[in-house]
Amino acid sequence: MEKNIDESKEKEDKKVESESKNNTNLIPEISNDKPKLPISKKQMKKQKKHEEWQRKMDEIKKYKKEKKKEKKRIQREQREKEEKLNPKKPEEKKSKENFTTEFKTKKELKEEFNQKCKNGVRVVIDCDFEHLMNEVGNKSMVRQIVDLYGINRKSQNPFRLILYGVGKQIDEGLKKSSYENWIGFECYYKEQYPSFEKFIEEILYKEDKRPMNELKKNIYYLTADSENNIDNIDNDATYIIGGIVDRNKYKGLSYNKAKELGINHGKFPIGEYLKLQSSQVLTTNHTFHILNEFSIKHDWKEAFTSIIPKRKQESEEDEKEKEKENEEDKKEKDK
């Protein structure tokens, strides 16, 4: 009896399971897809326009591609015709080996520039005026040195650029511009060469065994206070530019220093080619730039007009006004 009861229970359980399975199949599946909304007329128009634009763009791309191919084909045919008419000799044809020999590495270019500077005209920036300038003046001087180094770096005829008598403030300012990595640039501190004559013997004319008096004859201090004009640049000479921003506080500073050192002094012949509204005193970087420009073009007028700021140059109208004023003054005096 007990067996029959168990069997009947098992049958009932199986029936329940089968019914539950059938019921699950009857439950509708929930889809994540959103129902498609009907498109409005405006959207239909926009879609058509976009499709039309896309089709046109594809056609334009295709046309351009074909045109480019056609251009290349025509160029190739022309080149072939020219080669047939004027055949090149095998020596004239450039091989890959010849191309590699013409190309120079950065290291080679740097070495070449450094050698040019060593063989160039010696130009010294005298920085032994740091104690006469305030912090603003020293910062301005540093900017001018950075500027003139850039001029020398780009020049067709670079100079042997030397800094002399550098103090702490200028040194700190130049370090921010990583002057240690500059090419064709020499920097000597005041502590290294307190004597200018020692600087001449050991740096400027190291291999020259002539006496000091003879060496000094080849050195020129550029100063607007000099009565001597520099008409040309001597490749064997040394030119010194005063590294000071004084705003006309110290008159005759460079001129007096040249006399103390016992060297030559001279000025640019600006008055012969140009009239200035103010004095002929120029900044350090402008003086350097004019000197370098003249060494390339050998034309003082072009060097002055291209580098001296326009605000300092006197226009023709200014000249006429001055002439009128002078004539009026003369008439009044005659009366």
C-alpha cells in the first residue's frame, strides 16, 4: 500500500512540473527594442538632403582622385618625353649614395657654425658695468645679450662673440636662457680676468706674439662720443661694445674707458647717411646688429635704416619743418 501511495505522489509531482513548464512558454517575451516612431515630413526632407549631400561629396572625391591620377600621368609622360629629347649622362644622375653624402647631421652643422665663429671678426661685449646698473638695467642687458646671440646664430657671417667681465646678476640671468649650451659663444667672468691686458694676451690674441702696444692698435671701442668714424670693418681687428643700460645717466663712459685702457675708439658714420631725432647713442644689441649687417652687405645706409628704430629716424617732413622754422627765425632776426 505504501508503495502505491509513493508512486501516485511521484506521478502528481511530475504532472505539476510539466504544467509549470507549459505555462512559462505561454508568458510573452519582453523586448528591449523601442517601438519605431513615425518620421515627420521635415525629418524625411532632412534625411533626403543629407543623403543627397553625401552622394555629391562622394562624387567630388571620386572626381578629385581621378583628376590627380590624370595630372600624374601627364607629368610622367612629359618627363619621359624630356628624357628622350635630352638624355642625362650616367654621371649626372644622382644616386642614393651621393644624396647621403650631401646631407649634414645636426652635429656637423653645429661644428661648422662653431668654426665660422672662430674664424670670424672678434666682437667683445664689455659687461664690466654691472655695478652701475640696477636690477631692471641688468635684466634688460641680459635680454639684449640673448637677442644679439640670436642675431649671430642666424647670420650669414657670424662673429666670434665674446662676453667679458660678467658679474653675478648677468650670469644668473643668462643661466635661465641656458647660455652654457650656446654655440660660437664665449663667456669670461670678472674674477677670471681682472686685468684687461691679461684678457688680451690669453683670449683675444693668444697665438699672437707681438708686444702689447702693437696688439692694442687692433682693438676699437665703439662709442658715440668718439670723434673718429669707422668707415670699414677689419677682419683682424677686435671691436668692443659697452654692455650697459644707463638711460644717458653716464655720459662718456665708454669713451673714457677706451682712453684708460689705451685702445682705439670710434663711432658709426650715422650722420653721413641718416639724421636722427635724438642722440646717436644706440643699444648694445642694435650696435651689434648694425656691425654684423654691414659685414654682410657693406652698405652703411642700408644697415642704419633697416636696424635703427623708425621713431629715432628723422623723416623728410620733419626736415622740411625744421628748415621752415630756421628760415622764419632768420627773417625775425633780420627785422
